Amino acid sequence: MNVSTKFTIPITELEQPAFCSDDKEDLKAKTLRDEFAVGVRWQKIPKEFIKMEVGDLDRKIRDAKLKLSEKLLILGHHYQRDEVIQYADYTGDSYKLSKFAASNKSAEYIVFCGVHFMAETADILSGNDQKVILPNLTAGCSMADMAEEDDVIDCWNDLEGLLSDKGGVTPITYMNSSAAIKGLCGKNGGIVCTSSNAEDAFKWSLKSNERILFLPDQHLGRNTGLKLGFELDEMIVWNPFKPLGGNTESEIEKSKIILWKGHCSVHTRFNTDQINLARSKYSDVNVIVHPECTMEVVNSADYVGSTEYIKDMIENAPAGSTWAVGTEISLVNRINKMFPDKNIFCLDSAVCPCSTMYRIHPAYLCWVLESLLDNEIVNQISVESDVKNDSILALNRMLKL
Ligand code: SF4
């Protein structure tokens, strides 16, 4: 049994509150120099891009897209800011975008406007001759950063030692995790899941073993366990900074679901006070939230589902209906603009974008595209072949669900 000697809160988590404000206008892109002025630690790029105005960046990005034509595929995650998502050939959540990456075999360059684990997944699923590029290498994900490979290996070794002759344990990792964690699940008989198919992944895993280790989001794991009828006292939390995750051997043996102590810094901002306030203001409000929210919020909401589900539900709702939404603000603002016949607002009155998605500024996109025009590939994401092979096992098990 090993215990982490370091207490690491991901820098991505620490930075999140600095991006919260009361002013929607703060979400509008400024020059990169102005964004740097608030003290963020983003990737450094050539000076000319740092001081370039948003209008000039727009002209250059469109020009580069035109010149690169079929060679280029730009994927944009729903949580990207408007000034970036406008250039995407396809938009979606991480699962939908991975499927685009897997199905498109013609583009030479896949520029992923999202975060690091998404670009890794695109690299795993795309063809060997396709190059995946992440415009800003510091665009990580605070949740994925909470499951470091060494800590997960230590946990896995502890669990195997304790449980292999006591009903066993299957590792499941949420898509929002590094390729290394997906690989660990793949080579140990486990699976990847998304927020839309977590229940199916749980059912699949319980066919071969009595327990599940769920990484890295404790909330999605707990909400899924409860939905499948597990009791709270059948689930334990694994804290990587404590011996045996902070549990006794007997607690681990009695458990059915072992939840890694990770969370999303954006979705855990929502709370039941916000839901009560929305209901007191609008008696007919529909509260819809993402399953990365806490159990209390999920239990109190009217609807729960992935970002694609949230978008589809609101799109298909009757005109005039009211929606209080518990997910990332850039997506909520966009849905609000798309469906002006409905009253749509974010549950949280503070404007809090995902600070890591926010790191994809148009200046980074412009830099990587202009580099391609100069036959230079910058910021390529390349997963090592053994990790890739192990990850594919876990991803393919998910695709077969
Ligand atoms: S919204 Fe949460 S889970 Fe998604 S990329 Fe941002 S920090 Fe990660």
C-alpha cells in the first residue's frame, strides 16, 4: 500500500474562482495580452498573436481555414466561448466529438477546441496519419487532473490485493480522464463511460465483478449508483491522500461502489438554494442539471442529463417554457440565444465559465492554423502506442454497450 506524499490541488481547480464575475460582458474575448494581465498561467506563444485584436484574429483564422480547406477539421466543445466555437466544423459534447474524430478519415489535421483529455481521445480514435492539435496546451480539466496516474495505480494495487478473491472489482473511468487512466481501465478488464451511458457501463461491469471503482468524478458515480438502486452506505469515497483511501479493509470489502474523490469545479458550484430561488421566482420553471452536480442538486432537479440531453430537451420544449439550467455558462448563454421563444437562465447568478475551456482563446487557434500554413505542426497531442492500445480496449467496450 502506497500513499501519496504530496497534497496536490490541481492548479486548474485553484484558478476556477478567478474566472467568476457578475458581468456577462467579461466572457467576451479581449486581446490575449489583456487576458494575461489578470495573472493566468497559460501557454506562451509568439508576441504578434498576444497583442492581436480580436477582429484581426477573426480575419486571419477565416483565411487560414479557407486555405487549409479539406485538410482541416475543427471540433468545438459546447463549453467553448462564442469567439472560438464559431469556427468549429462540428460542435458537441466530448463523446459526440470523439465520434466525429473517429469517423472522419480525410482531414489531415484535427484541431480540437476543447481540453486535453478530449484531444487525447481524438488521437486514440483517429487514423494513424491524422494529427490532433490542442491550440493551448494548458487547457486541461480540473476533474481529470484530480486522478493522477501514480495515485490511481496505488489505489488499484490496494484494491486488487484486498478484493481479488472476494468478488473482485471492475474499474470504470468517465471520459473526463487522462489516456493513462483509460489505459489502466482497458488493461484491467474495465471500461470508459460518458454521462449518457454510465448506467449501462455499471450494469456491464457488475456482470463480471461484484464491485466498481469509479474514476474520477465521485458525483457522477454516486448519482449513477443511486439511480441503479444502490444505497448510500454501499458506496465509499477513495481519497488518494489517505491510506486505503481513508477506509478500513472491512469497509472496502462491504462496499459495492468505490468513488474516486474527484469533482468538476464548474458543476459543483450549483446548490439547492439556487434551485429553491428559481422555483420561488417562476412557479412553472423546469430545473435541468448535469449529473456531475452533487447528489442533493440532482435529486432536487426535474431533469438530469448530459450537455447534449440538456440542449435537446430545451430545443424540443414548448415555446414560452422556463428553464433553469445547471451547466456551464457559455453553453447556457448559447442555448438562450438559439431559442429566444423560451425563458432560459443559468441556476448560478454569477458568471462562471469553465476556466480550462476558456483557455482556448482565438489567438491560440490563429497561431496553430498559421503554423500549419507554414508546414509546422505545433501543439500536437500524441498518445503513446501502448497507452493507446490499452485505452482502445476500454473505449471499444463502451462503444459496444
Ligand atoms: S466543465 Fe468540469 S469536467 Fe468539464 S472540462 Fe471543465 S472542469 Fe472539466
